[in-house]
Amino acid sequence: MQRKATALDVAKRAGVSRSAVSLVLNGRGDGNVAKESQDRIRRAAVELSYSPNPIALSLRNQRTRMIGIVSDHVVVSAFDGNIIGGADDVARSRGFVTVAMDTEFDAARDESAVETLLDRQVDGLIYVTEGLKPLDVPPGMLRVPSVLANCYDNAPVPALPHMIPDEVRGGREATNHLLELGHRDIALLAGAAGSAAAPLRVAGYREAFAEARLDVREDWMSWVGWDIDGGFHGAMKLLDGVSPAERPTAIMCANDRAAIGVALAAARLGLSVPGDLSIMGYDDESHVADTMVPTLTTMALPLREMGAAAMTALLAQIEGPGKSEGHGKSEGPGIPVGPGISENGRAASLETLAPCRLVIRESTGPAAHR
């Protein structure tokens, strides 16, 4: 049987000391080991299939190397589950194991889920939500290093750092994509007014129009919710019985499911996409946006990136006081840009904004000639 690689084997292959291997693979390389050497160590560890002994690490550090993840519905979600996937990728790369519990939208179970994980002696906690929302933080999360992902602390004086999508920027970039294609008559089906994300996307839409010195047509903006039927009925109100000169040339949608509804309305009315009407989605939902006919141009939510940023910030708290990432406002994971109050009125010192990504497919094209 082939002998299992040791830390000394990794050190020899990387051309460094054994202590350097220990520092890097235990998450304490920054400031102690040169970046080039860190890269060689990680590469050597992969090549040799080496991983630190978790039991030995636990005994040495008096840690379990377990991270608890609580979610409202993400564990069973085919979409937002990517947040947990991103967090788990980082945890495993650093020798940690994640344990997840889902409350299935029952806020009364939050505290008991946190206490259950604390009873298992987890080293830290992450709370993840399906969709951006404020969170009443369970008290137990204040007893260990904790981070929020896709949600933010709803307390009057927030205590926990949070990683969320930059929804304002996402709405602005989605609108700018249509403006760059020559569209000026752009309607917006804006989601649910009571949600946390939808008004931020609307703010981005308005910013793009203001920067282009264009007026927003308020009668072309409506709150239709997040479902296919909302998108269909919203689009029918905009398009049915309206002459080509009086209808929008593009419709921005609250999410990809609403965009499906718009595409169905266009088909019902005999309009070609994108020839007569461009359709812009939001989320980049797998097996939806990329399988529509035509395939959907959309803004991809940074789900794995948020999860990775949250876990990186949490492990920085656990393994190195003063090294925590995510404790400064940023325009992406780990890129602090200074303290203060964010545009959403929250403490910017606790906020990391992960940028959404424009994914251009077939549903958008140049504005139709009138």
C-alpha cells in the first residue's frame, strides 16, 4: 500500500521548511510566509494528495475544526445552495468541516439550531438566507465568531459582518447593458416591493437613467413579484393592444422566472425576441436562464462568491485575531474601501458587497427601429 504523504514530504517538494508548511496549511501563512512559497506549498500538497490530520490539529489548537451553518431554506434550495457550496469549498481547503441545519423558514427554530451546533463545539457559525433579507440574529451567534451571508443584522446596533450582493450596482449594470444596445424605452417589472433586494435593483435602474440623462417612465415600472405569472401579466399590460411606436423595446425583469413570463407574453402576441423586444433577467438561475429559448441575458448573483467570502472572513476571525476579512465595506469579497454608513443605511464597517456579473446571451439585442 502506498505510504501517505506527510508534511515533511510537502516541505521537500516545495523547497521550504516543515514549519512553513504547517503555517500555510493551518491558515496562518499571511505575514509569515512569502506568497510565492505559499503557492508552492499548496501546489505540492495537491500533487501529493496531502491533508493535515484533523484530529492532531484539533488537539493542538483546542478546536474542533467544525463550522456550523444555519439557513432558513438554503440547504434544500437548488439555487441559493451555491452559497453553502462556496463556503464549504473554502472550509475544506483549510482543513475544516461544515455542518448545516435548515429551519425551513421557521424563525422559531433559529435559536435551537444555533444552540444545537454550539453544543457540538463548532468553532464558528454562518447564517445563510434564501434571498437577501434582514435577520434577527440568534443570541448564540454572539458567543462565537459568526458571519452572515446574503442577509444582514437587523439589530439597531448591528454586531455581525455580512456578505451580500451589490444589488444597486447589479440593477445599474443591467440597465446600462440595454442602454448600450440603443434602447431608451425600457420597462421594469420590479419584483416584490416588500423585499430587501427589489428596491435596490430599482435604485440601480434609476441611477443608470439619471447618468444617461434620461427620464424614467413611471407608468412602465410595476411591482409584479417573482413568479412566471407575474411576469406574464405585467408584460401583457405593457404590450397587448399597444402600437409598436408606443410599447417598450426592452423589459428588465425582477428575476429569471419573471423573464420567462415576459417571453411567454411576447410569444402570445407574436413578438420576436430580441428582434421586437429584448428581455433582461436577474439571478442566472441554473437550468432556467441558460435553457430558455432564446437563452436569457441576465445578471448572475454572486452566490458561491458570497459563501466563500463569508467563510474566509470567519476563518480569519477564528485563526488570526486582527486578520479578519470582510470587516470593511467592499465592492467585492475581501476588498475593503473604508468605514462609515453604507448607501443602505447599515454600518459599512460590517458590510462586504459582492458584485453581480452580467451574462449576455440571446434575449437582448439592438433596439428595434421605429
